[in-house]
Amino acid sequence: MPFVSSTYQNHLKFGYGPEFETIRTNTFFNVEAGEAAEAREASDTRSFHSECVRAASLISAQAGQKRILIAMSGGMDSEVVARSFLEAKVPFEAVIFRYENESNLHDIKSAVDFCNSNNLKINFVDINVLEFLDTGEYLDFTSLYNCNSPLFSVHLEACKHLKNDFVIFSGSAPVLRLPPLVHRNFHSLDRFYIIKNTIENFVQTEFPIENSFCYDHFFAKNHSEGVSNFFLYTPELILSSLKLGDPLLQFHEVQHFSPKNPHKDFDMVTHFQSRRMMACLKQRFFIRGGFDISLRESKFTGFEKIHLKFDQLPADKGIYEKGIDGMTRFNQKYRSPMEAKMPPLKLISFRISRKDEESLLAYAFENWASSNISIF
């Protein structure tokens, strides 16, 4: 039996292996969405924008009398969720996790500004990240919530203050990505074959990873309610997201932000450039989806200054020779013990129904090969 997901009518199944087992195995993490319903009327465009607003209305009905809190990080994903609720005219408040010494102020500032400009109440949950991690309690989250990420662990700890509320996390919108070969040789290959092969194998940029479902485990274990991945809430929203196509094929300027050699001398500067590239792609995706959202300086996690703090510590010889120094030190101390208890799974399967695959294929062949897509 699969786990119970916090999606509309529990349409989304997730678990391990082909049978969606609840006991973690070393096979693969398996996610399968339900089938999208037919359009309700001729004027129903089933656009990404309209499905986001519809999801907000459905969530409101599910929450009932509980206070709805949208977890806002300062990123574009959570802002799109908030905009969806505003357009659906569903009352809600924001919850923002605030770290010690204003270490994530650079990340949450956009969320605070958005809330203030829209007269939204902000509920701050203060947490001392390093103090919490140093207790070692977060290591228990591997078995409690199937989580092997220090960042997600901090969020789960903060959620303990919100058990009586209906908390919504944005997650990431599923985005179909064409293989890199297509970007280089798009005009010289058979488009129908490429698109069909890609859809059937689901090569994706943004993907519902295993850690994304730790909130579902939290809700179940603590008898609380919420939504762990807003953009997976309905099959219709998933399908509308996939129909937006590959952002790389709509943003030829992406190469200006990519590190020239990501495998050599990958320092904080080139990391910042790479994260900015991701932010640019995400902005283009949401604009194409009908949300007029502003570009962020970078795709932050909120842990950047905490990683930088580790740059100032004495290095253990031979351990931190590769990667970004502060990030590697942080991960060595906090992430590695989690992954030792819960090794990352290399394989992830994400499927939609066969009917929706056919719908996506027909849409992609008709629209993605148009002159509106810029090729570099």
C-alpha cells in the first residue's frame, strides 16, 4: 500500500519500488499521479494559472475552519502559491521561518516585502539552526519522516509549532525537460521522436524528490493537516505544468549565466552564477504560466550564510579539497550522518496516467515545435 499523500482526493501515490511499498528499500522512489479529469466546459483552458487558482479553492474547502498558513521562503514558488490564494479570494496568513542572527534575511526579505505590500499577516517561527542541529535530534527524522536533508529537518522542527494549523508548502512544479542533445541539435533531429521519447521517459528539471514528501510523513505522524507539494495537488495542475515545456528552450540567454567549467574551480562565485541561472529559468517558467513574477537575485536556500560561517573553521586535511568549502564542511558535519542512516536513492520514477501522457504528447507536438520557442 502506498503512503497517504496530502493531495486532492489522495490522487497521488508514492512509495518504494513498483508496488509503492511503505518500507524503504534500495530500489527506487516511486511517484504516480492520478488521471486528469476532462475539461468542465468549452471555455475551460486548463491553463497553469487557472489550475493553480482552482487548487487554492479546493484546498480552502479541505482546510475547513482551520487557519491556512502558506510557508513563504522568499522564493518564487511560494509567492506563486500565495498569488493563487489571493486570486481565489481564499483568506490565509504567511508563516516564515527565521534563522538566528538574521542569517536567512537575504532569502526571506522578498517574502516579507510581498506580505507587507499585500497586507498579509506574517507569523514568524524563530529557530536557531546550528543549535538545533548540534542536539542531534534531527538524525531521528530519517526514520520518523524519511528525511535525509538538514534543511528539511529544520523546517520539520519549525512545524512542531504549527500542528493546529493547515500548513501549505509549495514544493516545485514538475517541469519536463528535453535531453541536452536536443538543445544542441534541435533542428537536425526528428522532433516527434524526441518529444515522444522524452515524455515516456520523463527527463525533468524540477522533480518531486523523496525529501519533498517528508511533510506528508510529518502530517500523518502528528495527526495534523496540510499540503506538502502545492504544485502536485491535482492531476490537472500537474498536467498543465508539464505542458509549459522545457524552460531552456524558451531562454537562450541561459548560457550567459552558466559556469564555463562546472567541474573545475567551482567556487562560491560560479555557484552563485549557476543558482542565478536557475532563478532565471524559474521566472521564465512562471511568466509563461501566467504569473507576472519578479526575478530573484539568486535561487537561495536560506543556508548560504550558515555555509559561509563554516568557511572560517579550520579545515580537516583532505576532506574539503573539492566543492565549495563552506557547503562541503556543513554537509560533512550535518548531512553525511543523515545520509549514512538513509542513503539517497539514485532512481526516482514519476509518472502520470497513460491518457495524460497521450494528451501531453499531442499538445507538445503541436505547440513546442512552433516558432514561439527560441532555440540556441
